[in-house]
Amino acid sequence: MVAPTLTGVRIDLHLHSTASDGTDPPADLIAAAAAAGLDVVALTDHDCTAGWEPALAAAGPLGIVVLPGAEISCRVGTISVHLLAYGHDPQDAQLRAELSATRSDRVGRARRMVERIAVDYLLTWEDVLEQVSPGATVGRPHIADAMIARGLVGTRDEAFETTLHRSSPYFEPHDAPQAADAVRLVLGAGGVPVMAHPRAGRRGRTVTDEDLAGLAAAGLVGVEADHPDHTDDERAAVRRLAADLGLLVTGSSDYHGAARPNALGAFTTDPEVYEAIRAAVRGVPIVGRAGTSVVGPGHPAGDGPDLTAARGAGR
Ligand SMILES: [Zn+2]
Ligand SMILES: [Zn+2]
């Protein structure tokens, strides 16, 4: 059989499931991505890999490639940033410890915010827990959903622009690693670190070009230029900076299901960039050929990608 070319392949490298704050369970998410005509997607739930197994299991029969990943909460100084990690070893002890510390602090932080909100509004911690899927990482979106259920706000966006905003008296920062340390942890776990939406000012203060240069020096591999929270000018600026710093440029939807307007495939990543990322992955073996790759679940870590192995796992 002739190996399919990468031309026309649609790649979206930033999706969330119910394992964090998306509204689609992992298997449904992958089915929705396949139905939307995507060929390759990355599952990047916040600070967790709990969605990998069901997502990978769903991928094979659908003929869609799933690159397992995560979106790691971290900081540059006091500025909150998100680092995408692709194909890291989920069993890597150091990265696991860091993610687990971040997750448990997210719970404590969410509780502290709810306690403050409860002084002024009818909202309980139980209301928030009702919005969280089993095993999911608790976050501000779940508080927003509980506020919607209580009729306090109409939408998640309204909650984020008011009560849950960084400048709100109810806001509480959560503990997270410095981004340069997170970059090194991801590399140490065989993953590929890519800075998510570096210019998304709607979410709060953003990092400077110098900060990104420092992260590039620490080993950052790419930056997400094409993202729904970036303006056209911001997208162009990120591309210019990436060219200066020798970083890959990705594009993604940051899909969260019904919770946000971002459509699957709203932005996509060039096949050549995906190939470069895939070739750099060392944490999970990736089986298959260009355009037909399958990432299999449950492989022992550390073997590196086997790009020449027979395709077929799950296909
Ligand atoms: Zn993010
Ligand atoms: Zn995201």
C-alpha cells in the first residue's frame, strides 16, 4: 500500500476532555474530532494524563491519531502561563510529582476561592464538586459551572470576567512550577514542550519576548501562535518571535466542548511541524507512518518512537 502523504492532513494539538475542564468525555472527544475531519489531535488536559487511556483506545477504530499530552500550569515570575507537553512518559517520577502537587493545590485553591465567594453569595463546595467528573482536575471552570447552576452568572465567560477574574477579591493564585523548570521536567520525561497561547492577554498578564527567549534557552521546542485568544497581530508577532528564536509554531483550537465557543480544528498545525514534534517525542512510542500514525496505550516508556514499525496497532 502506498504511504499516504501529509498533504491535506488536519492537525489540532490542544484539546480538553472531562479529565480536566472540557465537557466531552475522552472517547467522545476523539469521536467528535474524527467526525470534524481531523486526522491528528493531541489530548492536553490540565496537569493530568487521566484521559489518555480512553482517548487512545477510542482512536484506533476511528483511524485518527492521538498524540497524548498535557497542559501544565506554571509561572514565569508571578505571571501564570500554560506549557503544553507532548508525548512525555506519564510514569516519569519527577514530572508526576510536580503535576500531582499542582493538582492538589488546585483543589485547596478552589476551596479557598469558594469559601470567599460563599461569604457574599449562595454557593457551596458541594455545588462545585457536583460539576467535576470523577478523576478530573478541579479548576475555576467548575466553580463557574456551579455559579451558572445557582443562577449567579449566565455563562463561564461572565464568571471569568467578574468573580473569577485575577483582579477579583475572590481570586486566589495556585502554586505551580516555574516555566523553565517545567520545560526541563517535560524534556527529562521525554516529552516535547510547547508554550500555549503566550499572548492571550484576556486571561491576565502575559510574558515578554525576553521571557520566551529564556524559555527557548531552557529547551522550549515550540510556541502556539494560532489560538482563538490571539488577535491576528498577536499571531503574526508570535510567528516572528518563533522565527527569531528557532522555535516551532503550532496552531490549535483549545477545544473544551460545549463550555466554550472554540470549534474543533478552529486553528490547525502544519504537518511538517507535527512531524518534527513527533520525531522528538521520547516518552511514549509512536507507531506508524506519516499520516497513518497510531500511538498505542500502555507501552513501556523510554523506547523512543518507532516510526518504521508495522502500522496496525488498533487499525
Ligand atoms: Zn491554556
Ligand atoms: Zn487549554
